[in-house]
Amino acid sequence: MQNNENKLLDVAYFSMEVALESAMNTYSGGLGVLAGDTLKTLADFNSSAVGITLLNEQGYVNQEIDPTGKQVSEIEKWNKEDFLTKTSIVINVPFKDRQIKCAVWQYNICGQFGKKVPVYFLDSNLAQNNKYDRSLTSFLYGGDNYYRLGQEQILGLGGLMLLAKLGFSLEKVKTYHLNEGHASFAGLSLFKQAKEEFKNNKKAKDYVASKLVFTTHTPVAAGHDRFSLSDVKKNLSTDLFNLIPQESLVENNLCMTSLSLYFSGVVTGVAMTHEKVTEAMFPKHDVINVTNGAYHLQWTHPQFKKVYDKYIPEWRQDPAFFRKAKGIPDEVIWSAHMEAKKELIKYVNKIAVNKFSEDVLTLGYARRFTSYKRPTMILSDLDKLEKSISKVGKLQIIFAGEAHPLDREGSKLIGEVFQRVQKSKGKVNIVFLEDYNMDMAIKLVAGVDVWLNTPLQKHEASGTSGMKASFNAISHLSVLDGWWPEGWIEGVTGWSIGSNSNKAILSDKKTWKKEVDDLYHKIANIIMPMYYEDRSKFIEIMKNAVSLNGSYFNTYRMMQEYMAKVYFPLQKNIFTQKNLKKNIKPKK
């Protein structure tokens, strides 16, 4: 173990899930992928940083679809010894009536310029713990609310104890960055430490605020964890429980998002639209926008890497150079795309009921299946869709994604897609790919022709799958939510679905119908005719997707914004959150 006695740590990054390799089942979706991409970028930026997460050795969901279309969710066990190194560190995480011992496993991210950023995994599966405590770091988002409370104590409190063991005490960590509210107990514990130092609540809170950054990722109320105060009192040590601020309590529940909002010096949202939604949800707090990005080296297909290495050799060191993609010959872009598409179609045809063709326009939809993401929108009226495209050509749609095991509506939506797959024998061919993971994602974001996204407006925080597609010259067809209002130029980088309305709600059938009509109209009258009859125009939009969106919606730009807008001002304690926001944003 390295001696860090005289070193400072730029960023301690806490996240319940982190996606590092496809076969390491320590992630469920976008939050974990964003965490992994962020840490890989910090390594490229030569930053002194560490990642902290839970081991999740039983994974998230191993998805299978039974003959009736029902998702069967099994454990997704993986062999930690194949990827991680067990350290000599053992920490004792304090609970009210006991301590939970945790081993610590390490994974080293090696940046493209040689810098290593370690990611530490906390593991409570030790013989010294009781059976229940041993399971607390085993299942990502598993168990009931009480189980989740225990997990979040280990992540927040155990993460701080690990940093201390590594030699990074409070004064030696420049920035603690909480990726979502799961590690919010870290803020409470930091306040306790600062209070003991300063003997003054305001000074202690200000000191913690000068080091703590909180990024919230969800505009959906259910995504903000709440725990009953009685459970928290049962679990949390008395000295910490007594420090819980009133501002973090909602109807006799502890809201973990509110807890982080209270102690953090800077709060960030993950898209411009999300910033406004978050401020509406938590009106007493200012939010700074840092729109998400994707890590270009992770999500660019090998075929396109070859092209960029030849025509834009600077792209690896700085993805802003994707702007030069406009100069790549059309035939080169198309050839790389078709190679990626052939790979995807070959993969799909191993399981497709009706075989797919590389000559047919192919849409891709791959996300977590839940009601507000509305995955079945494009299937609303297949007869109408088939009729509208009958004179243009055929259409293929590839679906992938998992529902949380407890999300009945999400599982039901998968069943609906599955039933459509069985019935699709006309001009619209459909397939659902089981057990979506990182390896499948890179095939999809490079191999389809257009990326599809249909969330309920004001319910998509950011979304990054469309950003990954842009690295591979794939245009976007999406509702104007999340990052898309920032990347959208109609008919240039892709297409919108519906209007930018503030009134859309899940039960609004009129809004749904308008969006479906617009979706079908653009597929049948704009996108398909262009694909089949004006290939040069279609390729022009592909190149725009790379040069305009790929060059901006990447984690290098995102991390530069964090450093300039968040980390540096916070560490220098130059501005309060309110003044910081005024200095970096134009007045409304």
C-alpha cells in the first residue's frame, strides 16, 4: 500500500455503482457507467483521485426472458479475484449496536498517459460479521429499505474510514464528490469531524461545504432515497443521529438527497433541463449545471477508432478534435459504419425470430425499462407505422434493457415488447436482446443507424447512450429531454419527437398521441426516405453527430467544467454556491 502521509487527494469519488469492465457486475446502468467514465477521465487528466464503492459480488440482474415474455431476474455473480486485488486494509464501520468489518479490494484504472487511479470496493462478507451483515455489500440495489439503509451507511461512513486508513484525513482531501445521494452519510460524518475541530456549528458546516460536492441524477421523486427516522435511529450511532439537520427530514423520513443538499458547498445537475427540474423539486437550493458526457475511448467502436486514428490523430488525447470529422470522406464513414452494423446484425441473428438484414434501416433502443422512459412508444400502433412506411422500405428495431426486479411496470413493458417480437412479420422487424451489458452496448451504439429515446418530458436527467452513439456517427431521434435539447439541431444532428412542452404528464393521452404521430411522421417521411434515397444527406447527418455532438458531449469536456466551475472555486473557497452560480451563468 502506498504511503500517502504527505500527499493531498484531489478527488474522493463516492458512487454506489461503478462500471469498469463488462464482466464486473458492479453496475446497473447509466449512473454506474457515468462513474466509471468519470474515474477513467480523472486518470487521463493525471489527477490524484480515488473511487469508493461497494463490492456487489452477487451483481445486479442476470436477465432472462421466459417463453411468456416475463423477465426472470437471477443473481449475477462474478469472480472478484479475476479483477480485483485484496488489500490488507480492514475497516470497522460503526452501527448503533455493533461494528461491521469490511475488507477492501482494489482495482487500478490506468489512464492513457500512465496515471493510475485506484477504485476501492468495500466488502462486508467476512466471517467476523453475522449472516445479515455479511450480505450488505453483496447485492446492488437489493433487499428492502432497511437493507439499503445499511448499504448506504457502509458506503458513506465506511468510505471515509477507508480514506483515513489510506492517509487521507479531512484536511488532506480537497474534494469529496458524492455521485447521487447514496453516500450522503459521508457529509454528516464530515460535519461531526469538523465540529470537533472548530467547536462551532457554522464554521464546521462552512468547512465541510468547502470540500463537498453533490451530483444528483434523478428528476423522479422515487429516485431520492428516504428512510424512516425510526430505522435510522436504530442503525446510526447516537452522536451522528443527533446531528441530523431538520432540513433533511421529510414527513418523519430522512431524505438522503436533502442531507447532501444541506452539507454540500456545490450541487450539480447533469443537464441544463435537469438543473431547472431539480431546483423546482428542491426550491431552497441552487443547482449548477454540468451536463454529462461519455468516455470516448470506452465507447468508440474499433472500426471508428481506426478511421479517427488516420484522419483525426488528435482525437484520443482530446475528443474536442472530433469536430474535424466533417472532413472525413463519406465513403470512409459509411464503410466503418457498415462493418459495425454487420457485426451487430450477425449478433442479433443468433437469436432473432425473424432474421435482420444489414441493408434495412435499423433503430436502436437500449435503456433501463421503466414506465417514465416509455420504451414501447414506437410500438403503440404498429399497423399504422407499417402502413406509413409501406411505400418507402422496411424498418428494424432493436430493444435491450433490464427492469429492476421490483419494478412490475418495467417488467410488464419488457413483456409487451416480447409479445410484439413474436407477432412482427410485416415491414417492421423487432428483436429484444437479453442481459444488456457494456459489451452489448458498444455493439448497439455503433451498429444501429439511428438511436431512439422516448422518455416522458422532465423525467430524463441526462442520458448518455445517445452521446456514445454520436462517437460512432449515429444520429439521435429523441423527445426533447435530458441532454438532447443541448445537442439537438433539427435535421442536422438528428430529430426531435414532439415539442418542448412543460405540460407533458404520464396520463396525458393527447400528448402521447401527438408524440407518436410525430415519431411515425419523421420515420416515414424524413428519416427513411433519406436513408434509402439520399444516402449522402444521411451520411452528412452522421458526420454532424460526431463533429458537433461527439466533440462536446464527452467526459473530457465534462471534467474540465467540473474543475473550472466546481472543484477549483470550491477548493479556493472563492464563492458561495449562490455567488458561484451568478458568476458562471447569465442572468435570467
